[in-house]
Amino acid sequence: MNVLLLHAGIADRRMWAPQVAALESAGHAVTTPDLPGFGDEPLEPGTIDYVSVAAEQLDGPGAVVGSSFGGRIALELALARAELVERLVLIGAGLGNWDWSEAAQAGLADEEALLERGDLAGAARQQAEMWLAPRAAADVRELTEAMTIRSYEQQLPLEGRVTGSWPEPPASEQLDRIDVPTLVVVGSEDVEDMRTIAERLAAGIPGARLETIEGAGHLPSLERPDELNRLLLEFL
């Protein structure tokens, strides 16, 4: 099966390395793009249609796996381009119109304050602390910080000159229209907002299955790769 992996907003395609190896060994054809402004994909001034960006990565129907920001894109893609999505996996997925908790807003405000001081490394450490499980391995923290710094380097110089384009009405208002097998995954140590969103997605998407990965935070692909790989391989 063709499998498209869409990365999180604190990451880039490198977050999927353990999944690429497992999926390809099982015979799947895997695509792991960097989204615009992440990793090696340059960001240009103007408007980005994220659903179209994702759709262009598929040359035919397949499974779409999205994490966090990538999960939001995958969710919208399943509605806007249903002919391309045969199976859907949402890992700590975001929702565009989510009303963030005070705790989450405080964490994002701390990041912004560090960025305003020009402390990219400090902001990346703060984000890793916010999103990863307390016992995440040192190499996972190091990679997460490196991926986050890279996104800052890409995005900050163009701040205010790039806007995102999303379908209307948003997917959050149309969950009952999603008509493909759907797996919703969340880490037990992810922030409360993401666990609540996962429950909402699983309840709203017909037939969706919710799985919680114990001990994982926001990036189970790196924090608990063996468990996520098992879930993905069984689902696909």
C-alpha cells in the first residue's frame, strides 16, 4: 500500500525514520515529505494550501498518516480529497479551531517569549519539555530540538509574510462525513488538549478506533516506535 507520512509541527520527516524502516520491510511504499518551512523544504512568501501540498505527494489512493500538525492536514485531506485516502491514521492530531487550555497557552507563550529574545535553542528546549514525555530518551530530545530549531530558521525570517489556506467548513465540523477506516493514536503523556482532541476524533469519526500508547508524549513515532509500528502494521 502507498503510505504518506505527514510530520508534526515540532518535527520534520526525520521523526518517521523508525516507521519508514518497518513499513518498507512489510512491503509498503512510503513517502515522507518535509512540509513547507520544515526540514529541507523551503518556505516562500504567500499562501500555502496544505491540503494540496499533501495531495501532490500521492499519485493514487493510499493510507495517510498524520502527526499533530500533519494530523490536521491528513484529516482535512480525508474530506477534501476523499478519493486519495483509503485509510487514515491520526497521531496526536490537531484541530484548527481548537480552544487551547490555559496550560497549553502558557507553554506557547513561553516559547514566544524566548523567540522574541532570539533564543532559538532555549525555545526548542522549552518545546521539547512541553511536548515530550518526562522520561523521553536523550537522543529523542536532541533530535526534537534540532528539528524545531530548523523550523525556526526557516519560518522566522518570513514571519507575517506567509499564510495558511484551509478548507471551509473545517474538518472538526464534519467528522461524521469521514468514510474510511480510521485509527486515532495518542500518547498517555501527551498534553491534556491532545488527549481530549483524540477522544473527540474517535467519538466523531464513524467506526474510528482509539489507541493510547503508554509512556509516550507527543511524538510516539520516536518515543515508543516499536509500539506505534505494531499499531500501524496491524491497521494497514
